[in-house]
Amino acid sequence: MNLTLRVRAERLPLRAPFRISRGVKTHAEVVVAEFHDGDAFGRGECVPYVRYGETLDGVAAQLAAAGERLRNGSSVEAVLTQLPPGAARNALDCAHWDLVARRDGLPVGTRLGRPVPGPMPTAVTISLSTPDAMRAAALAVASAPLLKVKLDAEQPAACLAAVVDAAPDARLIIDPNEGWTLPILMKMADPISRLDGALVEQPLPADDDADLEGLDYPASLCADEAVHTTADLERVAARYQMVNVKLDKAGGLTEALAMTARARALGLGVLAGCMVSSSLSIAPHLWVAALADACDLDGPWWLAKDRPGGCRIEAGVIYPPAPGFWGG
């Protein structure tokens, strides 16, 4: 075996600015890891996230160091255990799944004993803006069955009402991205209580969410920034009813699958979520999404141009990539 690892950083333009309570982005900044073993190869993509202290250069350096350990004789499994949970380990783990599928003729479905995921509903994100702009954005995707509404502390009730007015039949994931306080959360309880099946994702800062323990709220609360790996699940189980499993937080498909199984054992619901990314990030996550209660994998929908053969999103439904795109 002559295994080598190639790493490259990319900035993929978005078709429109993506705003949340912490800021705005105009590009998806990703790092791609590629294993090569003779004629076989495997790809994985990750999104470094500043919220977790990650940068393009830092993640690329982590992967370059991992490649050096591989050249010095370490196994992929050993190198993966030496990386902390996060973007770099995600790219390496997903690239390894893809390599094994192509090199050894072991597609991901064969290894997991499951059929290839088919089309499934996915949340379509309404980026944070003015109420009028959010109404227009929601109207453009009103046929989608599930919308994610980005809110902050400025005028959350007005922005939420605008989206509901434009897309009255859609279920909503309300996502302040840690941007609320407990008083705002409680003030929003009344308008949220009028929504059927709404979900509130990470309303309070992850390190200041103790007030959620035992809170009687009219919608399920979902941990995102407060939960990264399986080790976090028992801690958040008393404060949230669901968890957002993301490959870039967990550190790859391997941990995300373990995390999903443990969340189920603890009685927690699962939301399969993503960063703004290309279909190369999303393809592995479809295997988690197929086990989840809800899917929020519209990252490629925001790109001006996705990778050839990638996922397709139409009317709030995500369709898997072309055969051979990733995972066999």
C-alpha cells in the first residue's frame, strides 16, 4: 500500500449572502482531503468554523501533519484517533470511508448493512434579514415542507411572523444561533406556541444554557453549539429534547453514526445538520440523515455552483448525488 494524502483549501462563492446572528458570509470556505492509493482515491470535505476556533490554514495544517504521520508509517485509524473532534478529522474520516469503498469494493451501504439513502425532505434556510426580506425569501420557497428561520435578538417576533405569513404550511426550525437570552426565549413562547411542530435550535449561548434544565416550553429545544460528540450527550439531555448532529463537529461519519445511536438510547431526537458547504460534505451525512427525525442539509443550495454530480435540492427535498460521487 502506498497511501498518500493531498490537502487543498477552497473558497466557493455563494449565490446570496448567508446571515446568522453571529455574522454574514459570502463564500463557503472548505478544506478537501484526498487519499490516493495507487489508482484508487477517496475524498472528504470539511468546513472550518471560527466559532470553534478553526481556520482554513489551521485545519489544512492539521491535515498536512496527519499526512506526514501516514508517510512515517502510522495507520489511518491511528492518525484519526490523534486528531481532536472537528473539521480536520471529519475530512480525513470521510475520505477514508470513500477510499475503502472504491479501493476495496466495499460501498458504504455494504459496510453499514443499509440501502443507499433516497430523496428526503430537508430544511431550507431563510437567512437573517429584515422582516420584508425574510418574507420574500420564504415566499420563494413556500412549497418546501420544512424551513429553518435564522433569528437574532433585534426583532425576532416580526421576522418570524413575516416567514409564517409567507409560508403558512411549512414546519419551522427557529435558530437564533445562541443569540437570545432567557427573557427573549420566554417572550417568544407565545408566537412559537401557535406554530405546529416548531423546533427551537440553540436559543441560548452553549456555555450559559443551565436555565433550560427542566424548562416547560411550547416547542422542543435542540442543542447545536452545546453538543459536539457522544461524550456531550448525557450533559445536554436534561436541557434539550433533540441534538443537532453535524459531521464537522463530531469529527466524521464514524462518530456521527455512534452519536446518533447513543442519542436514541438516551431518548433524544436527532436533527442531521450541516455547515454551508458543497455536496462533498453532504453526501456522507445522508447516511446520518436517513436515521434522523429531521434533515437540515441545504448547504449546497447556497452555492453559486456545486460540484459536478452533487446533490440536488428541489421544493425542499434533497436528492442523493450521482452514483460514484462518494462512498461507492
